[in-house]
Amino acid sequence: MTNPEAEIRIPRFDAYERVMHWMAALSFFYATLTGLALWSPKLYWMATMLGGGYHIRGSHPWVGIVFAVVMGVMARRWAKGMRLDADDRVWLTRMHKYATHDHAALPPSGRFNAGQKMLFWTQLAATLALFLSGFVLWFPEWMPRSLRLLSIAAHPLAAIGSITSILVHVYMGTAAVPHSMRAMLRGYVLPEWARFHHPKWYKTWRASNDV
């Protein structure tokens, strides 16, 4: 006997959201590699792979702007859905249960769980810090010495926060939560996945679609 749910596709991310996501991913990847090459002489070998030192010195800030703008567009689309609710706050106090796959001990999640929301806000804050400090470092001759010194420290610190956030995001979207990548590649998830990982969202979808 076939399972009728196996034929159901639940829309999770539309084409606009997926395009923005992959634009952010590509620009972040390039900005990270060029930034690391410019930051440390031991990593400068990557500059050769990316077009040479002169090229990446010019392209790094422009690609960083692309990443920041795309993040801003994504924030405009998702910020409302990323607000923490009462269940999210309880979820955060029990997040160790998520790490041990004890999902029964966690309150139900909506379209995004509390961990995803915190990663989103962390990345947004790091992106803002990178943008502001990067602008100062791009035009140092226009900036006061104190601001230049602050930016020299803030830019790599913000980069560490941003890279760490992205690494966690990649891990959670691939190895930790199987089939999550399908949502960003094809735009949909299966009912069983939605019911298990995002039960509040799944319940809302069922109600709005009379399923």
C-alpha cells in the first residue's frame, strides 16, 4: 500500500528566497577566502588562486557589499518570522536536548526553530559589524585614527563570529538535519520532515490547506 503523504510537497522556500540564499552563500564564500588571504601572510597563497593580491584587494570590499546587501534583503523578508516567541525561549533553555536528539523534551517549533533564529540574528549583527568596520578600512585616509584602530580589531572579530555562524548553519543544514538541503535546492519538504522538525509550522500548513 502506498503512503499518500509521500506524494505531498510542502512549499518551504520560494524561488526568491532560494536565489537570495545562494547569492549570500557565494558572496560570503568569496569574501571569506579573499579576506583570509589579505589578513594573514600564511594564507596569502589563496590570493594566487583567486586572481592575485591586487585583484582581491579591489574585489573583496565590493563582494562584501554584495553580501551585506543580500543579507539586508533576506532580513527584510525573514525578520518578522525570526522573532522569538514564548516557545522559543523555552527551547533555548533546553537546547542541549536538541543536541542529543531528545526532540520530545522540546516545545514545538514554527517555520524556524529558536536555534535557527539565533543564528540568523548573530549573522545579521556580524554582517553589520563587518560592513561598518570594512568601510573604515576601505577608506582609512578619511577616518580618525581611533576609528581605524577600532576597525582593525573589530573586522577580524566580526569575521570570526560570521564564519562560525555559517559553519554551524552548514552543519545543521546538512549532517545534523538530513533532507534540510532539499528545501533550499527544490523549495519543498515532505510532510514527515515538517511534522517532526517544525510541528507548529506543519500544523498551520495543514489548517490553511485543509489537509
